[in-house]
Amino acid sequence: QVQLVESGGDLVQPGGSLRISCAASRSIGSFNDISWYRQAPGKQRELVAKITSEDFTNYADSVKGRFTISRDNAKNTVYLQMNSLKSEDTAVYSCNARNGWSYYWGQGTQVTVSS
């Protein structure tokens, strides 16, 4: 059974930065891709960023130029660096790992952007 544990969520002021992490219980190289999703209250969950096993990345239009997804294979961890944060970035951020037709989810970490 794969476990994904997110961490790093916090309260941050608008314009600030934050890095959140997703640690996997096994080698992240075994996954086809790992993604960050977010869900704000009353809204549907949306894909924020994805990184593939070949290190291709893609981002939601709303975060392009502000967020960066990266991976550290030695630590089995995927990061999401978030800069120039806005109030609309407030959400629970969850990571998802895909291996073929199998999907694994973490429990999520809360990011709140507020003054």
C-alpha cells in the first residue's frame, strides 16, 4: 500500500511564498506522474501542477509563472513552490500519484492566504 504524506501548509500573507511537500512511502520513480490538486470551500477539486517520470511538467493557467513543481528522487518527495500567493490560492492541497490505472492520494495540507 502506498502512502503519500503532505506537509508544509500554513497561513501566509498575499504576495508571500510557501513550499509544500508530498512524501511517498516508496520510490517516486515508480509512478507515471505525480500531481498536486487543490480544493477550496464550495469549489470543485482542480489540478494545479503535474510532473511526470520524465520530468515533464504542466500547470493550471491560474498558477503558471507563480508555482513550480519539482521532485527529489533521493527523498521520494515532490514539492510545490508557490510564489506571489493570492487569496484565491487558499485551499486544501493534496498530492496524487499515478501508476498505470492505480491512483493514490494523500490526506491534504491546508494553505491559507490572508492578511
